[in-house]
Amino acid sequence: MAVNANKSGEAVDAGKRFAIGANVALSVVVAAALLVAINWIASLKHWRKDLATVGNYGLSDRTRTILDGAKGDIELSIVYEPNDKDKNQKEYISRLQEYCDELAGYTKRFKVTHVATDRQREQLVADISGSVGGEAGAHKEAIEAFQRLRADLEAELSQRTAEAVAIQSNRDAWLSGFPRFAQIVLTLQEMRDRVADLKGEIEELTPQSGLPKYGEAATKAKEAVDALTTGLKKISTQMTQFTSLSQETTRPDSEYIQALGEVATAARGVATKLRTSVGAEGDEVPADVKAPLKAFADACVEAAGTLERLVSRVERFADAFPIVQTHADWNAQIMSGPLPLQIGVGGVLQETGRNLEKMRLQILGILDKADPNELQAALVGVRRNTSSLEQNIAVCDEILTSLANGLSKMDGESQALLDAAGSGGLFATTITSLETTKKQLDELPELTLGDIADKLREPNTIVVKYNKELRVIGFDEIWPIRQGPADSDSDEPSRSFNGDSAIGSAILAVTADKKFANIVFVGYEPPAPQQRSPFMPPPPRSSIPLEQTNLLRERLVASNYNVYQWNLAQQPDAPAIEEGLKTIHVFLPPAPQAAPNPFGPQTPQASFGDAERAKVREMLSQSGRAIFLAGWEVMASPFGGPPTTPEYGYNPILESEFGLRVDNGTRVIKVVPDTKTERGFTLSLPMILWLPTLGYSDSPIGKSMRGTRSLANSACVIDIMDPPGEATVDVDSILRIPDREEYIGTSTSELMSIFSLLNDPKANSNVIQLEKRPTASFSAKAEADADGDVSLPLGFVPPMKADAALLTINGYKFRAPIVSAES
């Protein structure tokens, strides 16, 4: 943020002071720099970078204070693989060594060890295992118990799979008639293979020598236990259903097997009566055509009733034993008109009944007309359709007979497996053991040993050890990639030394007796609407979404803070936090309100308002410590409108409580003096995107950050007004923008005009300062240097060698080509 330091609340000159990262006292932003050094805020066109910090080269006062507070020896191991051909590594290690020498020179409690050979690495691993390996005792015991259970399960699955495969290979086996059983066989094979693979995967994570990753092994074991328990329970349930079905259908007096035979007989009788009433397909047409048609229509009524009763008997069987519907003979393919139809036995009878009803109604209509030609054609058609009906009933008869025979005959192999499934359920004992192991794994404490093992596998790491506490610092934490304009002359990214900050934080974390504080990141990000018009743009997002703070939150956790996340739009209640610690809330800009839907009614999206601000006020009243993050914001208007700036959601609180107002529509940029032109400046796109700053203030927070290189991205202005009521608000800057002429503030529309004039991001535009700086915001205007129409669209302006126009913005003239109306 940039602060307009006008304490009287009067109108502000656009060229007056600006400052970055203003810190409001009154216990609101007191702890800011202990947590956040530089806030990288999302830049134009929704370019996003994770919030990060960069440190300084040399031992800082902060680190000296941390070392003074240590009561024991601090050991630092630099782990790397020497590579004389890598110049970058030599430089990085050399600079790190110089810094470590300074640490060792400051206190005799600090010891540095180089770990460059395999033997040295093995010794370090052994030392770490001896220091923190004891915390993994419960994990080791749980993993060993899982491995024993895994071995037993592998043996059981191998046995059951072999039995199931043998049954599936026997076409006459009772269970082989069910395609569902074939799926069970396939699942058993997959589970057997998975359980066998788990042995090596767990052993790889828990080696006899080296650092075991018990935490990761426990996670893998829990995932496997969950999957195995779910799969075995499903198989056990299905096999129990098969057992119940077999116990019924293999009884000599089974009512359902008897019903299948009776349904088949009755269906054949229906077909016979219908054929008798209408005659064979090749018979001559009788003189009285109406008689057979009327007889067929009457027979249809009786047949429909019979078929309905038969369907009920079949459905009663299916309701009593649903798994019978998975038998291969339960379904059949019949003809429904010209199309084949795959349906169950009950469906065959229902489809036949529906066809008979349609035929009956058609016949009655033809009989009423009494047209001789139609009557003869109807009789021929009915005889032909009756043949199709007979075929369907024959199919039904065949599958009913086959189904009854298959279900009533039991083989020994199927019976043995079904008996095992019926006596308490298949795999019942194993499932109980899996659930016991799952409970044991769930109750394991959190481990840091696995994370240490992962980081030690990375090249160029540092291990900080204090008593039995350890922290491993990765290379990217010591030498993070430099944020800012890309270095186009080098393939390798530029890096900044962050050793003092990273190592100091690690020492602080390992020497602390307890967590320093609770940090709660508070955002407002409504879920995307479930139903959204395809013509509507996606809902707007926060300029600093919660996910953008991932790296910062990881570093805070590594620095011994408790870190929580609270999305006000989706979590009505605050997260449960550790008691007895100070709490600091970090408020991210709320997501702007979504544009209304012009295409019709639609469920309105939730928006940040008074209810959410009331929760924020309650948080402030309880903790009294907060950091409000803000920056220049611009969002595209829907349907091609000009870009706009949303209102900063926390302004009502800042204005009423502290006399501050965030002007997130004004962005602070810098122009560079041009020595060749009187009152001239140059302007480039990288300078607009990354605002150079000149150092931290003498405030306690700013002083601790001295020497830190920083660039500001999307810096905005904070207006300081008179404090409300009798309150006293002290404004103390952490990082300031100098009160100099080359720093200017521009509105969203003005900045978009500047971008439009920068045809090539690598090119500079000429800027001429006016004799007198304006005291109020100016709209852009164009002045033609030559005759002709002038058009300065907000979009892309193609480079031209023709006459140019001057665009006046906030006291500066930007030279741009004249574009005629015809262009």
C-alpha cells in the first residue's frame, strides 16, 4: 500500500508523499513485519504470483537477537554435492559459507559442518535418526502391524482368488452363471496384486538404514486399508446375497423355482390361444374376416391379464432376492417391432402385454370401419405379429427354463465358497483386523521425520539442529528466484540471497519453547454458482485469493507459527485455534460483487457486506491485532465495458475506526528523468509493473528489514484523514516512496491509456512534465501536433512514423502516434 501522509484530511496534491506498507498502531498492524516482509499483490490483467519474502546478505540485528536468546549449541549442516563445473553452485555455496562464518564469529555456540561426501551424509542421517527417531516409535509399531496384516491378507486373497478363478472357469458351476461373480473375481485379483505391491512400497519408505518416512508410510497404509476395507465389505455383501439365493433355489420345494416353471408354461399357453384365435400365418383368409379378428381381440384381453399376473410372480422373486437379476439367464434380447431390445424376463412379459394391448385397440378400430380391404390386411398383419410374439414368448420360455435349471443345481466348489460367505460373512475376520489397524493409524501423532527425509534428498540443503529440534531449509528458501522483471540476457533465473531470513527463522523456530502466535488468514471467496448463464463472465475473484498465500503460510508454519485459514463466504464459524497465544488476523481483499445478469433471473451470488464486516469488527475487538492487505485493483467490465476498480470491502471499518481509506483505484508508478530533455522523463512497462523502493524506515519494523531489496507491485494509495471522534491514530511507515517528482499516482483509466501507448513492452515513451503539477485529478486529453483527426482508443495503438499527439495524464504528456478516423 502507499500512504498519502496528509494528517489534516484536506485535499491532497497528486505529487505529495506516498509510502509502502503503512503500519497503523493502536495494536492493529503492530506485528505486521514479523510475518510479512514484502506483499506481492496481483498485477494488471490478473497476473498472479505467490506471496513471498526476500532477505538480505549479512547478519541482521534480528538474527543476532535470536542467537543471543539461544541457551544451547546450534549446529548447522550444509548438505551439497560438489560440482566444480557448476559456477552458480560454487558462488552460492561460497556466499553461504561467508554468511555462516559471520554467524560462527558472532557466537561460539554456533557450529557449521559441510556435508559433501556420501559418508558425511550417512553420518548426518544417523545423527538425525538418533535425535528425532524416537518420536516415530508409535509409527514404527503401527507400520509393522500393518505389514503383518498385509502378509496375512495377501495369503488369504491368493487362496480366495484361486478358488474363485477355478469356479469361474467351470461353465457348469452355480456361481459362474452370474456376470457379477466375474467382476468379483477381477476385483479379488486386483486386490491381491495391490496388497503384494504394498510390501515393497512400505519397505522403500521405511528402510533399515537411512531416514524412514514413517509419516508417508502411515498415510499410504491408511489409504490402502480404506480401499481394502471398502472392497472386501462390498464383496462380502454380494457373496452373502449369493448364499441366501442359493439356499432358497437349491431346495427341492423352492416356490420361486416352481414359479419360474409355471410362468414358462403359462406364457406358452398364452401364445397358443392367440395363434388358435387368428389362425396360422399361411392360412387362407376366411370369408368372414371379422370373426378371427374379434376372437383375437377378445383373446388379447385374457392374455394381457395372464401376462400381468406372470410379471407379478417374476417381480416377487426379484424383490425377495435382488441379486438374481444379475444372472446371465435373467436377461434376454427380444424384438420390439423392427428393433432388438435387451431386457429382463419380467420385461419380456410386460413388453408382450403392451404389444397385445396396442394390437387390440388397432383391431377394434378397423372392425368399426368395416372396410373389407383393411380387414383382410389387418388379419394378415395380426398373423405376422403373432409370429413375432410367439418368438418372444419362446425366448422367455427358454431363459425361464435355463434360469430354473441353473439356480437349482449346485456344484461343490461354489457351495464351499458360499458356505464360507454365509458363516458370518466372507473376510469378516480380516475386515475387523483392518478396522483395528485403521484406528491405530488414525491415532498416530504428526511426524516431521518424513519431511526431513524428503528435503535431505534435494540438492543444496541446510539442516539446523538445536537439542532434539530440527529444521531443514531448502535451496529455494536460501536462494529464492528474484521477483521482478525477467532477466532476458540469461537462461538461468536471477536469485536473491535470503539466508539471513531463512536461517534466522529456522533458529528461532527450533529454540522456541512454544508456538509464537496464531495467524488467521481471512478471505471472502464465494463458491461458483452451480447454474450460470454461458453468456455471463465468470464471477470475480479476490485480487489476493487465499491460495495465493500458500508459500507464505508454509514459511510461517516452518517459522513456528500456527496458521489457519477462514473463508467468510463458505465457513460461518471461525476455525478452532490454540488457546493461550496471541492471534493476528490477516485480511485479504474480499472478492468484488458479481455483475447482474442481463439475460434473465438468476440466483444472486453472495457478496461481502455489513454482515461480514460485523464479524471482522468482532475479531478486532477480541484480538486487537490485524493486517489489512490491499493494492491497486482493476477488473474487466462485463460485455466489453471499460475496466473498473471495485470498492475495497474493508474501507468502512478503516474509515470509522482509524481514519484511513484505501484508494485502490490509484496506482503509484515511477518515471525516470531523461538527461537529454529538459523536464523530460522516460517510461517503460517493467518500471510500471515493478515499482522500485528506496529502503525501510527507522521504525522498529522497518529497521529490522534494513538492507532488504524490494520491489512493489500494484502499489496503491492510502488517504489519512482525521481520526474518528477522540481517537488517536499514529501512522508509522515501514517502507516509503520518496516525496519526489518522478513518483506519480494514476487512476485506472489513466493507466490503461498509458498501457495503450506502450506499443512495445521493451520500448520507452517520451514524457514531458508540465511547468506546474496539478492539484487535482485530470482526465486524459489529446493535443494534435499537426492537422488531422485524432483518435486515441484504449486498445492497442499500432506504431507509426506519422505525426504524433500528446496525451496529458496527471501532469505529464505522453507522446503517441496520431491515428486517423479512417484507420
